[in-house]
Amino acid sequence: MALRLHAPMILPCDPACSVLRDAVLDIDEMGRVLHCGPRSSAPERPHGVVVQECSGILLPGLVNAHAHTPMTLLRGMGGDLPLLRWLEEVIWPAEAKLRPSDIRAGMELGSVEMLQAGVTTSAEMYFRGDAVVEATLSVGSRVVFAGAVIGMAELSGTGGWRGMVDEISRWIDADGLRFGAGERIELSYGPHSAYTLPPEALALIGEAAQQRGALLQTHVAETAAEDAEQRARHGSVPALLEELGVLRGRVLAAHCVHLSDDDIELFARRGVGVAHCPGSNAKLASGTARLVDLLAAGIPVGLGTDGPSSNDDLDLWEEVQLAGMFARNATGDATALSAASALLAATRGGADALHRDDIGALEPGRWADVAHLDVDNPAFATGLDAPDSQVLANVVWAAGSRAVRDVWVAGEEVLRDREPTRIDRHQVQAAARKAAEHVRS
């Protein structure tokens, strides 16, 4: 049904990061934004439109630009190891044990956790996409799912990496790139990395994605050691991807910690999106991406949590804060990333990095993915009458996920008073515990 949300403040996350006071958000019957602006200039409310009063602040649902959410089941495993040892000795052997029901349980748990943090969209790279999609639809959130492609027998199965590519291609050909109520599901390709796949695989996947207009998600230059062979042969992973023709399509590169000036220029020229994952990169001692330089080059940058066993949570508000603090610390400049810029990276920037113009902001025509922040907490002790800059600072630096109260996806309320509306959280947690026991057995 059509809906009007009225709140003392709305942050639409337009390019200027405007602050709208005493504002309304109109949502049509399909779940898209009709109007967002001050109540004084709002169109007359048509007969039958439901009005919901929201105390506090409305803003777009956050976009988690890179995650492996079913790994909620693997939290705490190998937590003190560097990336490659963590993957090879702990994570990949554990993932080889996962059944489809386990993946669904882990994805449902993580989707609820993300809704409670105001995250409405996540870009996922994982296996058994049917289980991931089923979990996403059951909770009511939104996913850009990349079928993981990796050149390891224990994970790729008898069909190898070619079979994994064929599987996602058949799925896209059968169901299209986007489907589900409110187009909640987008399918994409997920070649894991240049160090786990041969060049011929990367080239073939790039071609398959471009033929279908699909997004390609991949890990790039996460650690200094992982792509040493590629750098020795090709100069860098971005240079290799360019040589193979991969960068001619829609590409999201995750991490991008160790990029040269030439790599950044190449990504900017090709319009590659970047998912910046400061928390995971810090925990694994991988380094810190050159966020300020990426933004200065005009590269669309979103924020990602990475997997919840390398982070170890799915709270994108933490990434907002870490991105700002690391950028300031790396440059020695307290103005390097403003509160407004950090908020935009988690919303509009994430959408841009995913090559999407229908999420990430409260603008007419975009999906009405909305988070409601409760200001009745210490983060907003000065109230909403404070200057705009102070309110934005409190949202970014003080509030965090504890302020999230309600969430809508495509105009449907999927979190109310911090509890999911479509699914029983206690049952989700019980199923995840059972699945985690199986993985540890």
C-alpha cells in the first residue's frame, strides 16, 4: 500500500548530504520513493495513503558493498591468523563441510543482524546461491549475489571452476539479473581472485558477465603477498584484469588495499567500483586502502564488512567510523573524510560502487529502503535542534547501530522495534547454532 512517513528529520543522502527538517517520505504501492522533502512543500496526500509518524531520523538503508554473510557460522575460527593461513588452514576446510541448509541458516542470521544495523542491501560472494537467495527473501532484505568461482577442488566440486561459471550463467539466463518482490535479488559473477583462478577463467567470466550486463565481484590486492606472482608477471592485478578485458564491464573490486597510482588511474578510467573494508583489513593486518586517493580520483567507493568471521560482525556503522578514522590517521588530516562523506560512502557510495542507481538514497524512483534512527539515546543528548553539522556528526560518530529502530525494504516494514517482522529471530539463532555445530563436528 502507499505510505507516507513523517519525521522531524530526513537525511536523503543526496550528493550534498542535505538535512531535511520536518520532512516526509512518500512511497508508492510498488515500494518506490515518490517524494522526499519538507512537509511544507509536500504534495497533497491522496485518499487512502497511510501516514506513519516516526520520531527521530529517517535515512536510506545502508549498503554493505562486500560480505560473505553465511560465514556467521564460522565466527571465532582462526581469529588470530593472517589472511592466507586463515583461509587455507581454517576457513576453506570448514566451508567444504557446509550443507545448503547450513548456508541458509548462516545467511538468515546475518541478514537479521544487518537489518538491526540498518543495512538493507548486501553484496554477497558465496556458494549455493539458492540457499542465500531463499534466506534473503525469507528475511525481506536485499542482496546482490555473486556465485563464487574458485579453482579449488574441495570447493568447486567435480565440475571445477567451469562448472561454477556455467551454474550462475544458467541461473541468470533462466531468471534474469533481478527478480523477487521489489527486485530484492540481483545475480552476478564472483571470481574469487587472481590468485585462486587461472587467467583463462578470469577472461571467460568477464566475457560471460559482459554478455549479460551482469556485475562482476572479485577480491583485488587485499594483502601484499597474495598477488606477488601477478605483479611480477603483469605489474598488478588491475593491470592483469585490464589485459584480460575484465574491466570493460560492471566491476566491483573488494579491498584494493595495495594499489599503485597507475592502478587507481586505471580503475577511475574504467569506472570500477571499490568496496573498502577497513575493519576486516585491520583485523587481518592486511593494511589500509588509500580511501582519500580513491575518492579524489572519482572512483565510486562503498563500505563493506567482509565476512563476519574476519570482522567479526556485520555492523556497517563500525566501518563508517573506521573508514573516517583510518583516512584521517593515514593522511594526518582531521578533515580528510567528513562525517557527511563517510555517511554517503555507506549509502549512495555503496550503490554507486555496485553500479546501481535504484538504491542508496531517498530520491524519486529509487526503492524505498529506509532506516529509522531513534534519537532517544545519549548519542543525541543535544537533540535535533542542534546545527546540521552537529547532527550529522552525532549520526556518524556517536549513534551507531544501537540507534536503529525500524527498517523498510521496498516500502515494506521488515524490522519493527528492532525485531524482524517476517521471521522469528529466536528460531533463526537456534538454527544457526545447530548448523555451526555440524561445521565443527
